Amino acid sequence: QRLSRTLLFGLGFGAAALAGVCLAFVLDNLLDLAPATRAVLLGLFVAANLAALGWLWWRVWRPGLDSRRLARRLEILHDIRDNSLINAVCFAADRSLPAFLQRVFQTTADRRCADVRLSALWDRPRLRRVGAALLVALLLAGGYAALFGSHARNALTRYLHPATTLAPGRFGRLLQADRYLRMKIGTP
């Protein structure tokens, strides 16, 4: 369950981060952002990544494994109506119960778990949706890099070195004697 939630979070955050980077690159090339603005955006991106990792650890990996919640989820997923799994988990921790009664609950739960598929714990519908969002973000970033490669390289350089004097990657075209000339706009 932890791995499923981590994968879900990773795919979703990856899609959002990739789309955000593409948007920042496009805005930088279109608006010629000031070095301070680029530095702030880069700092916000790094802070968002660190905050996301902290949230993932705090919400998913820090808490101990709750065996009662897991037993209840398995009962719901596999339509186990006699509460044998949750009974076995709860009564195993109860030391006031006689050992033979604990074995009865454990044996009943073992029989019910023979048909349980642990792969059912993966949240496949949500993973598919988030995976599709990541695929769209990858296609968007790949399309941007393929169609506007020089713009993407230029914006990446400007974000990695925010104080650079490199002009934004905007180009104009001039028609001269049956061919196009590329002229950089905004060069010093």
C-alpha cells in the first residue's frame, strides 16, 4: 500500500513538475523575465520539490504500518463478510484471550486469506489516470523540446544561471533573396 501511494504521488508530482517547468520556460522566452524573477521561480521549484518529499515521508512512510486498516481494506476488497481478518489482527494483540481462542481466529483468517490477491492493494484506476497525466506532460515537454529546441536550451541556461545576460530565445524572420534569414530578437 505504501508503494502504491508512493508511486501514485511520484507520477502525479512528476507530471505537475514537468508541466510547470515547460510553463516557466515558455514564460521566460516570451516575457524575458528578469534575473531575480528567474531566481525566485527556481527557488520555488526547489522548495516545492523538497516540500513534496517531506510530505511524502510525513504522510506515507513515517507512520507505522496499520495492520487493522490493512485487514479492513482486504476484507472490503475481497468481500470477506465475517470480519475474520480484523478479528485475527485485533485478538492477536489481546494477551488476555486464551491461546486456543487466538489460534481459532488465526486459523479462520488463514483460510480466508488463501484466495486473497495482494496485488489488489494497488490502486490501479488512480495509477492509470495519473500515469496518463504524466504521459501527457512528457509529450508536452518532448514536443516543446523537439519543436523549439533552441528555445528550451536557452531557457534552461537562463534558469540554471539566472544572472546571465543571454537574450531570450525569440527569433524573427527576414525574407532576403529567396531565402529566410534568422535574426535573433533582443540581442544586446
